[in-house]
Amino acid sequence: MKNKEIKILLSAPRGFCAGVERAIEIVEKSIQKFGSPVYVRHEIVHNKYVVDDLKSKGAVFVEELEEIEDKTRPVIFSAHGVPKKIPEDAKNYNMIYVDATCPLVSKVHREAENLNKAGYHIILIGHQDHPEVIGTMGQLPKGSIDLIQNEIEAKNYINKKNKKIAFVTQTTLSVDDTKEMIKILKDKFSDIREPFKEDICYATTNRQMAVKNIAKKCDIFFVIGSRNSSNSVRLVEVAKKSGCPNAQLIHSESKIPYDQIQNSNIIGISSGASAPEILVDNFIMDLKNRFTIKIDEVEIIKENVVFKIPKKLN
Ligand code: SF4
């Protein structure tokens, strides 16, 4: 096998975005400041490696505040954002809380709130049950937001409330699929109001563009990321749609398909916004142990976005 030469096209940008870096730093700084345990409501970001690492440092992950027996301990809200009720509940429990919601998700929350105040009924384009969608819908009273998940739902959407309508989106969607859904909505409702600045975030857009740029040159494409990571799953779809039908997610329980790699000359690699670079390094190291590897990093744009952590942790 070692004689087999394989070229890796390494997609860039890939991996951690500014929102994920900030969320992890918030957990680490909270442990330093308050000692352990520090509770985190929901996986801080959707990656097992990150969650396990933070557990080893003193974080305890729960799904709901009610699971926390010792409410004198602080709690952190994950990068995906939470419904308004959650910080209110934490206040009622007299808990210290730190909000690690990505500022780009908070932007969508404020947008939805302002549109609601201005008398709009809101359509949210996103995936049901994703914590970000639950968080965004939970910014407003029940019935203020309708969820649309695909083109069929966009085509069938009826403005039952008979109010002005506007749309917002989840931050980690497929750029191309979302464009299609928006086009359908705009064709149906010519005066639908759209966000001033796109809701799909810079990190999602850049990672998808980078994958699109190289996918058609690859015999096989791997995206390192967790199964519940929306932006990682989208990257697999983008690779498939952009010319590499054999695109696969490599998660914590994946078996690496060495037989398929053996039959490939060029492989593409990217990673989701919640996947640490060490997982990419380990994957490449594993391939290096079996094949002769040449790496070509293909970067389409430099990212220099940094988000500040809350003042109370400085
Ligand atoms: S993927 Fe985008 S919205 Fe999500 S945490 Fe990263 S920067 Fe924020």
C-alpha cells in the first residue's frame, strides 16, 4: 500500500470558526474563574472531541437547567443560542449564567425580534429540531415564526396570518439550496422582506465555497465533523453536488474506507466549523502511515474574524 501515491487537496478555510473558538474559550475561562464544575447546557459546539476535552477540564454537559442539582454553580449556554425562556429560567433559579451564543446567531435573534415589532410575520428557513432553530423560534411568542425546511415547503407556504412577511435563516445552511428557497419565496411574495445582511454566516459560506472549488477534481472527499454538526453535513452535500459523488463524513465512530482510498488518486479533505484541526492532522497522519501522500492546500480566502468573550470573564 505504501507505494501507492495519493494527492490530498486540503480545503481552506476549514475547521473552527470565530463563534466556536469563542464558545470554547468561554467554557475554559469560566472554569478558571468559577472552578469546576461549570455546567454547559447542550453540547457547547457539536463535536465529541471538543466536548470530551472540556469534560476532562471540569465542564458538565446537561440538556436542561432542571438537570442541574447544585444551582449555585454557573451554567453556560451553547454557541447555537437558546430560547428567551432559558436565561429567564436561570435568573429565576438565581443561577450565574454565561451566554456563549455566537454573535452571528444573536444577530438573527435580534433581526427576528425587530421584524416582529415592526409587524411582520416571520418565515425561518432552517432544519427542525436543530438547537439553533429552537433558539431562534424561541425569541418570539409561539405562532410568530413559521419554519420552512425545503423547496416543497417554500412552494406550498401560505401566508395564513395575512400580515407583511419577512424571512430569516439558520446560519449553517447550504448556500445554494437556501438561494433556491429564497427565490421561490420571492416569486410568490414579491414584497417579502429579506435580511439586510445574509444570515448564513461567513464561516459556512467560505467552507462551502472552498469545497466547491476542489470537489470536482477529487475521486473521494472526506469532511471531518460530527453527525449532528449541521455545517459539516452540509459540506458533504456540497462536495457531492459539486462533482465528487463519493463524499463522506468522518466522525468519531467512522471506519476509514482504506480500500476506496487505495483506488483513488486525489482525495479532498475539509472539516466542519466545530471540528478541531487535530482531527484533520490525525486523519492525514493515519493516511501517511499507509500511503505516500502529497498535500496541496487550496485556500480561497483568508479569515480574520475574532469575537470577544463576555466582559464578566476578563
Ligand atoms: S458556524 Fe457561523 S454562526 Fe455558527 S458558530 Fe461559527 S461563525 Fe457562528
